[in-house]
Amino acid sequence: MLTLGTNDPTAFPKPKNGMLPILVVLFLISYGLMSVLVVEQGRTIDSQRNLIRDLFNDSVQLSALKAKDLLRQRATPPATQSAPAKGPVSQVSPHVSAKNNSTTKSQRQVLQKPPKPAADEADSRRIPLTV
């Protein structure tokens, strides 16, 4: 007769789970590393977001300063921007000449396109792309 309380090794075979504790530990370590990675990525994304906001604010301020400078240049009469009549031309400050160069660049004439030939209007496969 078999009793349930006996210590007979043949009655209940031991399951072979020798690798299970090692796998659990490795899983926990990998889960922890992934958690650290997610937190660090969140910090990186937040710092990049803050940097983009700062750069955008700087860009807005710079464009406002450029607009004020352009309005100031347009508001002053042309006689004050040129060299005085009594002094030589070479005594114009480099700052004023730099401003004049920047305004002439922004006031360049826009070149007009030549008229299209009649042969180009019928060809609908060619679509000019401008960048």
C-alpha cells in the first residue's frame, strides 16, 4: 500500500527547472534596462522640445529686430543715409555701408519670365517645378 507522506523518489519525479531562476533574473534585468532607456528617451525628447522652443523664440525675436531695422531704414530720408556733402565719401562708417548693402540685396529686381512658346502650351506632360 502506498502512502502519500512517504519520501520515495520514484513516487514523485522532480521537475527539471534549473534554468528558470536564471531566466527570471535575466528578464528582470532586461526589463529594468528597458525602463531606464524609456526614461532617458523621455528626457532627451523633452530637452529637444525645449531647445526647439528656444530656437523658435530666438528666430521670432531676430525677425522682429530685422523688421524694425528695415522700417527704421525706410523711415529715414535718403539724404541722411548718404555721405555728407562736405566730407569725403571714404568717411562713411562701415556700419552704414553694411546696412545699405543688405537693403540693396533685399530690393533686387525680380526677373520676369520670358513668354511661353505656343508649342509648350499643348504639351501637358511637362509641368515646370519651382523650388
